[in-house]
Amino acid sequence: MSIATRSGDGGTTGLMYNRRVSKCHPRVEAYGCVDELNSAIGVARSNGKHEFVIESLLAIQKDLVTLMGELATFVEDLPRYVKDGFLLVVPEMTARLDRLVSQVESECVTFKGWATPGATVHSASLDMARTICRRAERHVCALQEAKQLHNSETIIFLNRLSDVLWLFARWVEAREEEECKN
């Protein structure tokens, strides 16, 4: 089967369980933005040289696949989705992000005011991912306001993820600044 199915040539796309919606449907906007976030994190990961950040980002990318699948499923189809063995975003996923926040903050990453992205390619790519994460969060919030979101943990996860990405960018800047001094 070819990737070019032509089924979207009329401006619609497929969701889970053969549901078709407009390519500009709010649900498509939400999971599409998470897909973009996943790609941006992939760029950040490929620019990295610190194993702690690289490994953490890879784990986060795997969690984002779970989030995209959930967002690509209408609320009424979620029981079938779970029954079919697909995972939902759960508090443990957010707890892993909370542990990353604690770990990075314990390493004396400090911040005062606004950060200016671009100190390094890696930190800039992390900041780009963070801003995409915030946009994804806004799209998911719009689904919630439209009563089309079953799982509010998705918003909590994205909110925490943006914090992690911001901290990672500052952590990388601090490490790379220290390496330049040595």
C-alpha cells in the first residue's frame, strides 16, 4: 500500500476507527500540533550531546505518540480504543516529567526573568520545542472547552512538558557555557 492514498485529496483526514473529519478540525489541529512538537523534540534530540537530555527526550517522544493516538480518537470511541490495547495519558507520565523538573532544578539551574533563546543550537531547538508545546496545549484546551476532551491529564502533561523543555534549554546553556570556559 502506498503512503499516497489520495483519501485526503478532498480536504478530509482519517481519525481512529474510520472517522473522517476536515483537516482543519480542532481535533486534527491538536494532534497535528503534538506531531509537530514530537518532530521539534526530535530536532532537539539530534542536536544534543548530553546523554541525560537525549535519553529523556526520547522517552518523552514515546509518550507523545500515546498522546497523539488519544487525541486522534473521538471521546465516544475511547472505550474501544482502550479495549483494543491502546494507552491513554496517565498521571505517571506527568510524574516522570515532575521528576525531571526536580532533578534539573536540584542541579542549580537558576532563572531570572525571560530567557533569550539562541545561546546554542541545542538550547534554541529546545526553546522552539517549548513554544510548539505551548501551542499544542492551547489546542488541547480548546478541545476541553468544546467538551471534546475526555482526559484532562493531557493538558497537565503538556503544561509540565513545556516546563521541562524550558529547564532543559537552560541546563544545556549552563553546561555548554561551562565547557567553553574549560
